Amino acid sequence: MQILYLDSIDSTQKYLKELIKEKRISLPCAVVANSQTAGVGSRGNSWSGVENNLFLSFAFSLKDLPHDLKLESASIYFSYILKETLAEFDSQVWLKWPNDFYINNQKVGGMITNLIEETLICGVGLNIAHAPVGFAKLDINLDKDELIKKYFENIEKKSLWKQVFSKYKIEFYKNQNFYTHNENLIISLKNALLQSDGSIVVNGERIYSLR
């Protein structure tokens, strides 16, 4: 994994996309910034913040992904591996469907995924050191570089989707008091039924994570 470290950038994800499109970097690769001024969150929201939080984007060729992983569930797959990595450092963070990191009832970060031709790009924002108003920060103190190193080591184990999903579904009940968005609608997860491909069924409608 080739990792570029930057002091400040508007968006690690936008920058990584440019590098890939211009063929200035080889896969797999990642960009880490100490601060981010115009980060991209889910549904087009901004995810920026102060220094020392985690601003990370990384990319893999589709051919290097687990053979049983559907692209619609890539954000769950990579988010859950990060959740497990944080648990190794004794964090109680949990994953709200499909891609948000929570401590108790407050969001501490999230992940989005994008596809460029045959490349999957994942962007992660995580409040390690500080939290904006309305959000929380992680419940542990950790070294950001150590976290990144351990996270990529866990990704490189290439766990199958079914292995990750089998653990995620056990914790899915934590979603029941929360909501998600689908086509600009706010949908309760109280009675959501998790499917084996990572989608959910709510009121008879199947919803995929398109992030």
C-alpha cells in the first residue's frame, strides 16, 4: 500500500481521484491529511474538521476485492473492518447502517465509496482528537499512524464478505432506534430486516447502501 501524507488538503478523496485519473499513482494507494477543508460526506454533505482527526482515502482495483463482495456493500465491508480495528484498541465504536461510526448515540465519523472505472475509492472521516458541535469523538486515545497501519494490515487479510457479514449482522440490532436516508426520505430502522448482501428491507422495499 502506497500512502501519501499531506499536511492539509481540501479533500483527500478528490485528490486521490485526480491522481488515479491522471495515472500518477499505482494501486493500491492511500492519501492521509492532517486537516481537511472541504471533505465530502454522505449525500453530498461536507466532512471537514480541525487538525489531528482522521482524514483518509484509499483505493483498490476491483479485481483485488473479495470475490463474494458486491459493490453495493463495499462501504459496510470496509467500515466494519475499521470498526473491528478500533475495537483492537479497546474502542466501543459501533457501525450504524450502512457506513456511520457511532459511540453510544453520537456520530464520530463515516465512510463513503465511489467507483471510477475499475477502481473502488473509499473515504473515511473520523473524529479522533476533536468533534464539531453535534458530534462526538472517539472514546480512546490512539496514534493515528498506528491505526492506519493496523487497518491496512487487516484489510490485506482479504476476509470474505460472508465472514465480515456474519459478525456485522449480530450487532445490527443496535440500529433499531436510528434512521437512514433513502432518496431524500428519512426512514426508521426500527423494523428493518438485514439481508445477506448488506441491503435492508423496510416496509417491503429493498434498500441498498449507495454510498
